[in-house]
Amino acid sequence: MRKTIATRLSQSLGPVPHFYLTIEPDMKRAKELRESANQLDPNLKLTYNDIIIKAVTAALRLHPEVNASFLGDKIRTHNRVHIGVAVAVEGGLITPVLRDCDRKTLQQISRETKELVARARNRKLQPDEYTGSTFSVSNLGMMGIDEFSAVINPPEGAILAVGAVVEKPVVADGRIEIGYRCRMTLSCDHRVVDGATGAKFLQTLERILENPVYLAF
């Protein structure tokens, strides 16, 4: 596993021209959605990561140029949205793939993610379950990390690094109040995603997370 990770990193950080864009969306409504859903269905155990994956999927459908791969002499824009979810396992990292996320409900994404993560940690994934992603999400928020930059998984054009949702003082309408914020950094392959393209994608992602009712449509 470490050999594979080393090979993939050398294929990414060396040849791939990375650049980084960071946002800090207001997660108050996402927090309310999570709490309400879990009260209605205690077995669901909806997480922030489930909501973020669904929001990323919605944003990718609106910005298909970010759901793309660099293939040497051409760029492939994908019609389907397959999200790789980075999972820490003993001895390394693996990225199981949630296929056709744009066709799944938030509830389906939540349950399928938990199943894939459990199977990844038990080393029971089949090869086709950790290959073929078109965009990846890496979340270290549950480990207390506020912000980080992730390494792109070639040939994908981008990966989103997600930090913890933290309670902090924020300024709203000239007043200081308690808010819930989450820092997210998009690592982009500059051969695929330009700065303005990545920024527009993040603007859409932020707008969806701050108005998660959009995810019901």
C-alpha cells in the first residue's frame, strides 16, 4: 500500500501543477439539516461529510468543467459524477468511490458511504470499488483539523479538502454572534481547471451549503 501511495504521489505532486483556493462557508443551516434529519431517523446518522458530498455533486453538475480529467493530449469532461471518498486505513489511505452521486438522494449517499468506509477499513473492497472516480473529497474534520490542502488523485482535475465545522464568533449585520464555519480548500490541476473556473465552482458550493434546501431538488 505504501509503495502504491508513493507512486501516486510522485505522479501527482511532481508533474501536476497544483494551485489552491479556500472558502469558509456558513454551516448553520447544514447543521440544522443534519440535526433535524437525525431526529426524524436516528438510524440514518447523517454526517456533515454526507451533506458536503451531496453539495459537491450538485455543484459539479452546474460546473462540469471541474468534473474532468487530464489525459495527456486531451481533457475529458465526465457526464457522470463519481466521488472518491478518502479513507484512512491501517498502513495508508484508500479512496472508495460513490458512483453516480448525482442520481442518489442524500439518504442513499449517507448509507452507501458508511458501507464503503466500513468495507475499506476491513479491506474488503473490490478493485472496481476504489477506481474510476471523477472528483475526490478528503475530510479530516473529524480528527480536529481546521484546514489542509489535499494532493490531487490523477487523472482527476481537482480534490476538495474539508476541515472541521467549528463554532466561532462571526460578524453578521454589524453584530458579533456565534457562527458555524468550515474551511474547505480546492486543489486544482491548472491544466484542467483555471483559477476563475475553480472560484466559480466554490462560490456555487458555498451557496448550496448555506442553503441546503437546494439538495432536496
